[in-house]
Amino acid sequence: MGFSVGVLSWRAHKTLVKTLSTYAALRDMADEAVVFFNEISDEDRAIADRFGFAAAGCAENLGILGGTLGLVRALKGDKILLLQNDNPVNVADGILRRRLEQAQQLLDSGEADMVRLRDRFDPSFSDRKKYLGYFPGGDGKDTLLLKTKRVLRPLKARRMAGRAPAAVERPDIVHPDIFEKNGESFMADSRFVNYSDQPFMAKRSFELRLLEWADGRKARARTLNSKPVPEIIINSRFWRKARYRIAVSEGVFAHARYDDSFRTGHPAFNADISTSRGRE
């Protein structure tokens, strides 16, 4: 089987329905489409079926790491697109198809190990603020404060340069030592581009190795809403040293949540599913 689409979901039925309603063209492109539900219910199964997705899941809440690992194990495709229930498509069908086909080509050719597919300028969970904490934005106007921070913390500044696609139109021009342009994507490596569980495509074998590596180290890791998450564990010396090839696409997915957020500052916050601080 060639191409699988997988969606991780926990509660948030209103959000899931709105997201899946944008996936008709995406579903048509996929050889397989699965929603993996933490704490799966009959209502979950009905929503997945309504949109042409198979339902998989477990009776308990495994969190993002456990749920994503369960999702990847449930998929069969050589290439997998991993999404969450609050990642709607935000481009026209033709653009979606073109950018996903380009992502598959990058993986098949070996030019990339992972292709990030979140709209790089979508403001939610954006890397823009982190980048602008060390570098000027699109206007190119540097300041003494920014220059001083780069001098005092050169290694941190070097890593923050990898967040440039969220803040500048042409990161390959601003940071030619880090990024190169390839079609509608910008290529770098994992010394600079961090691991993110926001929408991406990868070979199933690659992502499975990463998640199993993270799962073996979860007992010692910080948590989010009392559950281990891949981003916290994988973004380490291991990730930077591996120098995986990462493509940052212009993107085709946004972020929109309408119900059941565990994050205390979110408008859709639900105290019943959140720890007291939302982060540990």
C-alpha cells in the first residue's frame, strides 16, 4: 500500500467534524485513511465512518505519544501523513494535491526524511515569535538587542534560525547556510528544524522508529497534560545529531479547535480534561 492518512483524536467531536469536512479531496488521494481515537466511543466510530475513514483506537487515553504510536502501528502505507483532529485543510484542492504529490516525491527520492505540511504562516502554534526573538522579520531591520542576543547565545540563535520559514518569505535567502529551496519547499536538516507533531509526511518506517525510540524514554520525560509527547522527548541531542533531512512546505493545513482543549488559556478550554496547570 502506498499512501496512508492518519488522524489522532481525543474527544472534541465538534472540532473533528469540522476538520474531516475539509478532507474530501485528501481522502480521495489516500490509499487508506484512519482516525485513531484515544478513549474510543461509538460516537467516534460514527463520525469516522461518516467521512469515509476507518476507526481505530483504545479504551484509555494514551496521550499524544501513545496515541500517535498506536495510529502509526494501525497504518499500512509506506508513506504516511499524520494529522490531529484540529488540522483542517486550508487550501484549494489543486494546491493540496500538488503539494502532497511534491512531498511524496521528496520522500521517494530520498531528498527528505520528513516533510512538514502545516501552513508555514498560520499564526496558531507558530514559530514566528521564537524566530523574531533573535532575528529581524520580513522588513530586515536588525536591532542592537537582537544582535546582542545572538552574540551572547550563539548556539540558541543558530537553532532559532531554523524557525525562519514561519517568519520570512525566503528563508533560503536570509539563511543560505541553513536552507535551500526545492520546488515549493525549503530544505534544511534536524540540527536546525525541530521535530513537530503538527502535520507532516514521512515514511512509515522512519516515523515508527522515532516514536518507538521516544516511547522507550517516556518515563524520564516532562509531560503535557500529564501525558508524554513526542516533541518534548525527540527534540534532543539525538535529533540534532542525526541530521535528518527536513523539508518545510508552504503547507496545506491550519489549526482550528472549537471544543475540548486541555490548554488553560485556550477559548475552548475544558477543565474536565485538563490537569491543574495544563503542563507539567
